[in-house]
Amino acid sequence: MEKQKIRYTYRDSSEKKTINNRLNRIEGQIKGIKKMIEEDRYCDDILIQLSAVDKSIKSLANHILENHMYNCVTNEFEKGNLEIIDEVVNLFRRFQ
């Protein structure tokens, strides 16, 4: 089995703060849902909160994808790395 190469993306402190704030919000939503389960809250209320978490995660994923396209993909394309197109196609397949 071939070991996959670890790649890195530089994010400035502002971007890291934005992403971490959103992750903290999602984490809070998840903790709230766990508490609702413990309190035997009504299914409909829990499902509404799960939908909110789903939307929060999708929004964060879109934010990261947009930055990836404008930064990582653009840089690789400018270097002549056309394999980056395959990576992007595979990413979009995962989002379906």
C-alpha cells in the first residue's frame, strides 16, 4: 500500500480564525443536539437542529472550496500542473 503524501495549504491568521469560529459554532450545535437527546426532546425539534448543522457544514465546505479554487488550484494551474483539474473534478463528485 502506497503512503499518501501529506500536502499543506497556507492560511493566514484571519482565515484560520474565520474557519475556527465556524467550527466552534458547529461544535456548539452538535453539543446542543446531544443535550436535546438526553432531555428526550421531540424528534421534530432535533431534526430541525440537525438540518441547521448540515447547512452550517455545507456552508463551511463551500467557503473552503472557494478558497481552494482561488488559491491552491490557481497556483497549481499557473505552475503548469494540469493534474489539478482531475482533483477538482473529484472534489465536485464528492459534493453531489
